[in-house]
Amino acid sequence: MSRFKMVAIIFCLSLVAVAFAPRLKADEWNRKTTVTFSAPVEVPGVGAQTLPAGTYVFRIMDSASDRHIVQISNEAENHVYTTILAIPNYRLKATDKTVMTFGERAAGQPEAIRAWFYPGRQWGEEFVYPKYRAIELAKATNQPILFTPIELATAPVEALKTAPVEAVQPTGEVIPVAAVVELPPEVVAEKPVEVAQSLPQTASPLMLVGLIGLLSLGAGVALRAFSKRA
């Protein structure tokens, strides 16, 4: 009877591993990250606003070849604050922590979030602002800022997938996106900030496959031994 229980336990563990495999893969794809801001932060997109200090969840909502759609929700993930159009951007060195970059602001005003880098990845998300706000940020930071001519605050989320994206210089001159997101990383002036985080497990699916295989093999051996002695 004890051998039968052992086989049953091994079989149940195998089922648990199989059940968790899709979730781990999904978390790696959507880069779900929980971050805590100690001060208010300005965010662009559909539902643009200034988020008060607190804990928020960032995730990739949808992906295309040249852009990403980022959603920011509350910690319980039952309310979406904003949906942001982003363009993949590169950094020279990946880190093991979440990094946010912000544009400098005048004293007493909330910082405007510029980019989000997921741990372990060199490619991050450069956020796109409406043109009028991009011009203001470009002048304040003395750096080019990505913008779209559509009114992001009231646009339908679907419009983000096809919205045109350009960049604006501090002088107000409009330039191609490539002039912002493809500059050599070592000359891009940023203010990196590591934020408090609670990351999902991102173990390789290969490890899970190996674990499932070992569990299945063990179950087979145990079952065969039990059958011979029965």
C-alpha cells in the first residue's frame, strides 16, 4: 500500500509541474513586474496621469515587430491605470534588477517615466508621449523624446498598434525615431533608478521538462516494482 501511495504522490507532482509550466512561460513573455514608487510618477498613454506613490504592476499587453503595448495596473491587478505605447530600446548592459529611467523635472513636479528595463534584458521599453508633452519634456531634459501625433489620453487602445511615432528635439525639430532609440547606449544620457520589485519566477522551461521526465521515470520504476511484488 505504501508503494502505491508513493506512485500516486509522484504522479501528482508531475501534474503540478505541468500545470505551472505555462504560467512561468507567460510571465517571462509579458515581463510582469511589481514595482513600488516612493514618489509620484507621471505616465503617458491611454489614461495618462500622475500616479501617486505606491505599488504597481507593469506588463506587456501586446507585442508587434517594432513596438510594445505596456499596461500599468494596481497591485491587485483588477484596475488598469494606463496603457502605454512603447518602442523597444537598447541598453549596453543588462542588470538583475528592474530599472526605470526618468526625465528630469522642475523642483516640486513629479518625474516623467521614460523607459522600463526588465531584469536580465538589454532591450527595454521606451515610452511614447503625446506631442505637446514630448516637446515640454524634451526642453526640460535637453534630450529628444518620442511622441505620437494622436491624442493618447482618449485614443482607443487598438489605435496604439498603428499610431505613427516620431521624436522631437529640445528645439522643437521633429526627427526620426531611429535618432532616439538607436543611439550608441554609452552616449544616451539617462537617470537610471532601481525600484523595489517582486518578480515572478522565470526559470527555463527546459528545467521543468527535465523535472517532469525524472518524475515520470521514477513513477514508472516504482510502479514496475510494485507490480512485481503484488
